[in-house]
Amino acid sequence: MTVRVRFAPSPTGDLHVGSARSALFNYLFARAKGGVYILRIEDTDEERNREEAVRGILGGFEWLGIRADEGPFYQSDRKALYRAKAEELLASGGAYRCVCTVEELDARRKVAQAEKRPYRYERTCRDRKVPDGVPFVLRARLPEDGEVVFEDRILGPIRTGNRELDDFVILRANGTAIYNFCVVVDDVEMGITHVIRGNDHVANTPKQIHLYRLLGKEPPVFAHIPMINGPDGKKLSKRHGAVGVLAWRDLGYLPEAMLSYLSRLGWSHGDQEEFTLAELERLFTLEAVNASAAVFDVKKLEWVNGRLIRRLPAADLAGRIAPMIAARGWDPAAPWLGKAVAALQ
């Protein structure tokens, strides 16, 4: 079996540290296994999509040296496929039409909230005959009993009772597919064998496993990598210095420093702190990824970057900073540049 993995960002913002780490881990796993690395842009949220975000993702890949074997593929080009697969599920009984109105569902949610219980769709339309001409959504027909069990390669066994899930929507009334359905259809069509992503997606996994089975396919192997927190233990945000990776490039950080540091956010190889991309491709294993949250520390990144800068030949470093010199209106070919770089190292 050929390993096939994907990195599937939504183009709603910069390629930030957490996404870049996910992109890197998928890439390294594919290279370590002699597999295929796919880039898929999940751009179905038309209101939040930003064209400059796509450019930022591709630019971040180029700067870090990560190369996709296939893609980029765009979900916005695959809407007809999602509708066709949803209709197949409807025909096979794996999905059904729901005509409950937004107002009806909101009223039920308010009742559940007042009773201090989680709201789950009551399956009102599960066995109802829906008349023609009435607006509807499509819902997945999930088992009412039993449980979903999967062995996560990092977190271990995870069990979810089917009564904790509801028959969730897969196709909106306007004919557009929901995130979880798009993801599963794409993973099936692209032959994805391993899904490596942040553990904030664990809650989506039982639903997606049901969709694989409703489509008659075996689920891939799942590996949920740890979240990245700031030094204060809280979720990483801009106040911790979490900006897009290209912002770090513009601040003068080396791609080798960013790769080395990203690789250590949840993975390790002994006490080694600095790696070339070729070394990471050879050494990376999922078994060495920790389950506990990683900590992003700007000072540690600065330390790694400083060590690598001091080891670069002055001419190499001068060549790397030449675009920044030119952007400030100075002559990057000036003879003083090499001397200044050598002195500052």
C-alpha cells in the first residue's frame, strides 16, 4: 500500500505556526514512508476565503522547502462531486431529507438550553415521507445504538457512543455540502491512507468515520497531533507572537530555523535541536510524536535562528538578506554588505 497523506488548509488567513507544523508533519511522514503528499485547499466558505491567503500558503511552502506531489486541489472546483455523492447516499438509504425549518430547530435548541441539556436533532424526519417541492436538507442516517471506536496513532483508542451523535446535515438546502462531508468525499476520491491533523479535530472523527462507512469505504488511519500553546499554557495566539510563517521570513528568520523549531513542537529525536530538511525526512516517525500540548516560545526560536545564522558563511548570509536590503532602498551589491554581515555574525 502506498501511503497518501494530505494537508488541507482553509484560505481564511495566513499560514500560521500550527498549520505549518501540520503541513510539515504530513510532508515528513510521506517522505519517510516513500508516499505521496497532497495539497488540498478547502475553500468552500466563500464569505471567509481570501485569495491572498492562498498565495500565503503557497509562499510558505516554497520558503520552507515543502513540495506537494499532487495539487493544489480546490474544493470550490468539486461542488458537483459532493452533490452527486450526497444523492448517492440518499438513494442507498444512508441519508434522508429533512424539512424541519430553522425556526423549529431554534425553538428545540432553546428548550434544551433551558433544561440544561445538550441539543441533538430528534430525527424527526428520519422516517418521514417528504412531499415534492418542499425545501430540505440532507442528513446522514447514523446508527442509533452502539459506538464508534478507532485507534489513534498518537492518542490511543477513542470511543464515542452513537447516542452522543445526531443525524447531522451533509447537504444544505441550497445544495452546498457541509465541511465534514466534503472532507470525507475528498479523502476517499484521493485515496488518503493516513489523516494527520491537530487534535482539535478529534470531535469530527466519529462523524467522519460514519460517513466513510455509509459510502462503503474503510476509514483511513487517524493521528491527531498535539495543540500548540503559548508559554502561559493558553492556546497559541497573536499575543504570543503567532504570526504567519512568511512574517517570520520577513523578520530575518532562516527557513532552516523555522523547520527545526516546528519539528520540535510535539516531536523529538533525542536532544537534537537543529535539523536539515533531509534529516527530518529520514528521522521522522509518528511514534515519536507526543500526545501532550507543545509550547511555542519565541525566545527559543530566536536562539535556534541565532545559532544557525552564526554558522552560515558570510557570503551565504549576505545573499539571503539581499532582498531585505533592496526592499529598504539600499544596494544589495554594495561591497560593504559582506563585511557588515561578517562583523555582525
